[in-house]
Amino acid sequence: MSAAQVLVSRPPAPQSVPAESLPVHRAEPAYNTGEHSSSGLATSGFRTAKYLLEEWAQGGYAASYRALSDRDSSERLRHEAKQLAAECEARAQRSQADATRGLGQRLLELHFWRAELEREVREVAAETELLLREKGRLQRALDATEVPYSITRDNLQCRERRTGAELVRDGAERELLTEVELIRNVQDLLRRTLEQSVQQIRQNRDAKEKLELDWSDKVEAYDIDNQCGRYNNQSTDVQLHHSSSKYEDNTSTPESWAQYSHENIYKAERERMASINLRSLIGHILQDTAEDLRAQCDTVNSALADRCQEVEDVKRKLEDHLKKTLKEIGDQENNMAALKQAIKDKEAPMKVAQTRLYQRSYRPNVELCRDPVQFRLVSEVGELTESVEFLKQKLEEAEQSLRNLEDTRMSLEKDIANKANTLFIDREKCMTHRTRYPVVMKLSGYQ
């Protein structure tokens, strides 16, 4: 470098402006070659601290950009704050309006349930009669249900002795379970009917007491919610309650609240209707239960007969499959013997080909040639080896098939035996025992 080319050292440009937003200037050496420049050996090695004109312009641009950015941020913040305040005010008004509408709807619900409770209290209070009719008939009918119950239980226990895959939840068993459940329901119904004839007055009074307590609570709740619905932002008797927004542990849900009153009314109506209609309904109950039991008995008998026919058909098919399987076992054994003989027959050609190759390996000197005969002999050995492998693989498959057939034979024989046992249980045990099922007159309590 000559003495006239002096590099200028200066402080870096301001950093408040992002680098990508500023124009890029390549630093170049300052040449003191002007009219008033001091060049020569006297100024060699001295540097100046002055900025270039481009750097001065860049500094001004950075200050302007920073001021503009700060103003934009401040203006955006003011706009967001104003918008947030307006949204909060609108949301508060909407929330209060929604709560007021909810209180109005709640008052309608309270009024509805209060009116229903008042009506039911009046009706239950008027119903106090005792029921004393046909208890003996009810007791005889209840005793008569023990016979079909024991028959059905015995049928289920007998069918538990089915073996293997025959121990299945079939249609007959489902009908038997339905019959057991039906008999239990009938017995429960008859017992409840007997108890109601003695306990109806006490039950009516208990239901009436629950209705009155529920009605009193709803009256108090209605007054409270009515007062809450009248509060607004201009009310003078409102104040802050910081802990009021917490849910209490003993609070109910709208569903459980409605369900509670519904259950009280339902129980009261049930007791009232039972007190009014029980004596006139005893005959219909006994007739319906007897007919239901007898109809279910016929359904079970039909299901057992259908099941026996189905098992018989499957048993015949399995016997036919067993006969065909035994024949296939014999055919497969013959096939295995033929495969073994085919494998044995390949030993002689293999010996001939390998002996030829062995003897030709002793040809002297240049006579030990890879001629076409040599290639054909090698190919022949490979073909024989491949054929033997294929035959052995097929023999293994045949052996596996024979084992599968033997397993199938054993399974078929076992299934046939199981189905014969099932037919014996359903026909000889269950259907014979069910001939002792009581008739409708006895189930109705007349005998």
C-alpha cells in the first residue's frame, strides 16, 4: 500500500435499527488525494476518527426508524387497551343479562314443581284406605310358583352337565334364564302386593311427608331466587362476597334436583294408585302372571325342541364328515407310501450320475475338460437333488396333513359324543321333567 492510501478507523454504526432494514455499504479505504489532502511521507501511518457521509446518513435513518417504531407501538397499545375495556364491559353486561334470564327460567321451573308437589300432597292426603282382599289367593299363587321355579332350576343344572363345546349359551338356555327371572319377578310382585295390603297407610304418610318437605324447600328457594332476580347495578343492598363463587360440597345438579322431586312424586303416585287400585287389580295380576308363566313355559319347550332338532342335524353332518375323514386318512397314508417310494427310486439315478462324475474326475491332464457331458452330469445331479427335496417337502406336508386329519377325526368323534350327551340331557331329562309344570288355574291361586 502506498503512503497516500490511509485506512480510516471509526466507531461502528448505531445498532438500534435491524441490520436487514438498513442499506449495506462496503467499507472502502479513504484516499487523501483531494486538493487539500496532506499526502506524502509526513502523514504516513496517521488515521482519522471522523465518520463517512454514508455513516452519518445511516445514523439519522436509524434514529428516525426508532422514533417511528416507538410511536407505532404506543398507538397500537392504546388501541388494544380501549378495545379490551369495551369488550370487558360488553361481556359483563351479557353475563348479567344471561344470569337474570337464568333466574327467570329457574323461577318457572320452581313454580312448576311446586304446583306439582301441591297437587300430589292433596291427592295423597285423601288416600288412606287399607287393602284386605284376596290375600289367601295371593298366598296360594305365591306357593304355586315354587314348582315351576324348581323345574327351571333343575333344567339349568342338568344342562350344566353338557361337555365340551356343547356347553353353550343357546336359545333354550336363554329362555330358561328368562323363565327363572320371570318367576322371580312374579314372586316379588306377589310378595309386594301382600305387603302393600298392610303397609299402605304408613307408606302414604311417608310419601306425603317427603312431598311436604320438598314443597317447603321449593317455596323458600322460590322467594330467594325471586329476590335475586330483582337485583341490578343500581340496587343499594348489594355488596361484595368474595367467597360466594365457590361451589359447596353438598350442592345438587339440575338433573339430580329434578330427579329428586320426580322420584318423590313418582313414589307418592305409586303408593296412591296402589292404594286405590290394588284390590281390583289383584285378579288381573294373578291372571297375567299365570298366563305369562305358562307362555314362557311353552316358549322354553319350543326352544328345547328346536335345539334338539338342531343338534341332531349337526350330529348327522358330523358323522358324515367323520366317514369322509376316515376315507381321506386312508388315501393320505397311501399317498405317503407312494412319496417314500418315489424318494427311494431317486437313489439309483443319483448314484449313477455321481459315479460318472467321480470317474471322470480322474481324466489325465488336458483331458480333464469341462465338456458338455460334464455340464450335463452336474445338471443331472442338481435336478435329482432338487426332485428329492421337493418330494421330501411334499412328504412332510402329507405327514402334517395326516396329523391334521387324525386330530380332526378325534375332534369329530368327541363332538359327536358330546352332542349325543346333549340330546340325552335335553330330551330325556329336561323335556320329560317339564311335563309337571303347573296349569294356569293353579298358578292363578284357585287350587
